[in-house]
Amino acid sequence: MTTRVLNKSAIKLRILKYRRVINAKIILGIVSFLFIFFFILNFIPSKASWLQSQDGRRISDLKKIHNGLELFFDVCKKYPEKLGSLIKPNSDLNCVGGPVSIGIKYLPTDPATNQQYYYELISTGTDFKICAKYESKSPEGPSCLTSAPYVINK
């Protein structure tokens, strides 16, 4: 009878040991899953940061177009009627009598709509206004630039 009691207690100890191992594996699996989940979640950009990066590109685009417009003005003493005249080489410039290599390589477009930025020639070609529409609540740059160096018009 004593051997039978020892066998039952040995079986109970083994069952308890296996339950502990299984419980530990389940807990380790859950902890690993949560760690991986939050690790991946950290690298997915939020909508706010994505909108801010888009707005950063818009600010950079406005400055690039502004610089191209100023280069154009230095040669022609007026701003172009349309932004397409900024693209190198400019074969349609009447102010110098032929193609010249001024301006920018390509005309930046809005990253969300892929449309050109708003451009308005003011008065007799001696002033302009170029604008972008921001998506984030607090962009770090001007929404419109004019012919004066980086004038902010919000």
C-alpha cells in the first residue's frame, strides 16, 4: 500500500510540474506577443506626423518655387504669367530672345493632390503670390509667399 501512495503523489507532482511549465509558456507567449505588437505599433507613423511631413514638403516646395521665380525675375525683370515658365530650359522666354537655362528642373506639386500650387501674378508682373493649403493644424512655415523675400501671409 505504501508504494501505491508514493506513485499517486509522484503523479500529482508531475502533473503540477507540467501545469507550471504550460502556464509559464502561455504567459511567455502572451508577453512576447504584446512586446512585438507594441514594437511594431511604435514604427507605424501616426496621421498627425504624416500630415506634418506633407506640410514640410509643401513649405520646401514653396521656397523652391519662390527661388525659381526670383531667378526668372533677375533675367526678365518681371515674373512669369504661369509657373510652367520656370522649368529649365525656358524656350518661351520673350524677354531675352531665346532659350535660357534659368529656373528649376521640375515644378513641384502638392503631395496630396498632385496639383500645382496656387500662383497669382499681381499688378504688371512685378509681384506674385504663391500659396499652399496645409493639412496639419500647426505648420512651421508660411502658407503664402510673395515677391518680397519669404513674406509670411497666413
